[in-house]
Amino acid sequence: MSPSNSTSTDRRTYHHGDLRRAVLSAALDVIAAEGPGALSLRDLARRAGVSHAAPAHHFKDRTGLLTAIAAEGFGLLADALREAPGLREAGVRYVRFAREHPAHFQVMFSPELLRAEDLELTTARALAGDALTQAVTTVDPGERGPDARLAGMAAWSLAHGYATLLLGHNLDHQLGKEDPEDTFRALTAMLFHSAAD
Amino acid sequence: MSPSNSTSTDRRTYHHGDLRRAVLSAALDVIAAEGPGALSLRDLARRAGVSHAAPAHHFKDRTGLLTAIAAEGFGLLADALREAPGLREAGVRYVRFAREHPAHFQVMFSPELLRAEDLELTTARALAGDALTQAVTTVDPGERGPDARLAGMAAWSLAHGYATLLLGHNLDHQLGKEDPEDTFRALTAMLFHSAAD
DNA sequence: CGAAAGAACTTGTCAATGACTAGATTCCGC
DNA sequence: GCGGAATCTAGTCATTGACAAGTTCTTTCG
């Protein structure tokens, strides 16, 4: 439909074609490389080849853009966690999600950057929360112990901490050339030292 | 020595007296309340009752201020972890540190905000790392399993994830009115289900 | 004691940014 | 093909970080 490439900077048409996606995509690149603090709406506009105020039409403001990213992230996480074959594998997928979508992950857990009451955000987050809870409650009660709530917090804390430290390059030294996912499996095997899945 | 209060906004003397501490302190308040992104050197200067360029004399720039905060944080963490009576208690202290110094904690693990090569930062971080390693290696090998490196990553991930989720208010719902530290103890008791300390 | 050296702070300036407003262009339903 | 809505442009303002140059206080040392 539009002759313009969604991320190219030259454009003959008045309408971009898919500016929303182009801005989101550029934002994810910037965040992954330099963090959310380096985000500049005007810079994103330049990358997309549009005027400095164009992004605001799609996201309202900087907070709106970040909120959209977080909501998208929770949706992706819910998809990744859905129908995980066991708690262990859910943890692995949580870590994999963080590695594949580092920008989303970072923004999702930076509440001070987000519009907390945003409907898309809260519903997406609730979905992801359900998927997590599902992964905990469906596991064999004999394996996870009597308290599902405690087990859920433990699993989430472990996966979240590992993912966070990984993204912050705090485990580089101890991991060496190992595959982070394999190491995470080994780690959970050690903790739940008779884990079935 | 100086008649001026270190955080008051009115000041008769040309010299503030302890501007460095005043700026650091105000910065910690802002970060704890609104995150590092809300930090403004000019705002901190206003709070301290000095001119807009005064803070730069002590910290060079925004990154310098955040780097100083991170370095201080790693120092405080090393102190908190030093001589912890066992791995479990070290974890509890890690979580306690995050709750008592949320701004430090947040900045310490945001590498994109810091001057990575800063000497004070790297040495302080190394000290804290030593304290953590110490806590892992001194624990009874029969309790932690054969692989100290894996055990260390597991313990750090668990404590770090729990602390992070706690600060992001992601555990509020499941914790209710419980004491977060007690819950963390219960959580570790469940995982290392015969933990001695 | 006093002067030089340096630390602590001020004032002025510039480019960049977020947010807002008003207006131009294109798209779409009828 | 017409009218309203969506998309994008252009202009503006207050705020900020960074830097340069000057002022005031403190300390050192001859």
C-alpha cells in the first residue's frame, strides 16, 4: 500500500504507512542498547523520517510510548509462558523471553516509567500473571510443596533475578562461554533436587 | 563549622558546607520516589539552595552523580553482607539492604546509567562481590551441594529477584500484610528444605 | 602575617528535548 | 465525490545538561 519502507528515513508519501510500528521498533533498539533513559521522541521521529511531533499522535507522550511497550511485552510473555510443560520449563521460558526481548523486559518492570492505570497495560499484565500462576498450580503438588503461593514467589524470584542479573551482565564472569539457559536448568535442578520436569 | 544546615534551602555563607552530601541525599530521595529518570541536577541544586551549576563541581555530570551513588551503594552492601552468619542470612541481608536503600539498589544495577570504568565504582563492586562469594563458600558444603559457583548464582538470583520484585511492588498482592523478610526466610526454607542456618 | 594557589560556588550561554497548539494533507465511509 | 476523521507538519515555550568564565572563600606555605 505505502511505497515507503517502515523504517527507512526517506519517504515520498505524506503518510508513513506504519509509523506506530516503526517508532516502537526503533524505541526497542534504543532501549536495548542504551536503556530507557536514552529514549528521545524527537530522535525516534528522525529515524522514521517524520516530523518531530508525529510520534506523539500515536503514543501521546514519552510515558505513553513506554506504556505501549510494556503492554506489548506482557502480551509476549503471556504467549511464551502459555502451556509451558511444567514449572521448570516455564522458568526457562521466562529467562529466554528476557534475553530475546531485553527492552520489553526492562520497561515492563520499571513502573515509574509507565502509566499505571492504562487499560491495555493492566489487562496484559493480568494475563501474564495468570500464565505464571497456571505454571505453578499445575505442577505436581508433591514436587512443589504444600504452599503454592510460596512456591510461586520462589520460582518467580529465581527466574526474574537470574534474568535481571543476566541482562545487566552481572553473571558474565561466572558463566564464561556456557549457555545461560542450560545453566539455569542446572541451577533449578540443584535447588529442586528431585525436580521431575 | 558552617552555620548552614546541610539540606536547608536558605544559606548566608558562600560555601554550602556539605553540598556533596546534600545533593547525594536529595538525589536518593528523588530516585526512591520517581526513579533515576526523574533526576535533574538543576532541581537538586534548587533543593540545596545553590546555583544550578554547583552540583557539577562535585560530580562532574549526571552520570558522575549516579556513579557516586552506585559506588556508595556497593560499599553499603559489602558492609551489610560482611560476616553474615551463613548463606541464608546473607540473602536476608541482601533483601533488607534493597528495602533500606532502594535508590542505591536501583542505580547499582543500571549499568547504562554509570561510568563503568570509574575506579571507586569498580573497587566497591569488587568488595561487595567478595562478600557475596564469601557467604557462599563458607557455608557447609554438605548443605549447598558440590558446585559452589552454581549455588552462588542460585542464591544471588533468588535474593536479587525477590528484592527487585519487591521494590517494583510486584509481590504486594501475594504478601498482603506479611513481613517481606519473614516470607523470604520461609521461601528459602522451602527451597533448601533442610537448611541449617 | 600575607600572598599565592586552589577549592567551592555563581552567572551566562547554547543546543536539545518534551509537550502543546494550530494547521495542512490524506484516507475512508457514505 | 463529499465530509469528517486520522495522520502528519510547523511553530513555540519552558526546562534541562553541559560548558566556559568569573567571583568568593579557604588553606597552605614562604
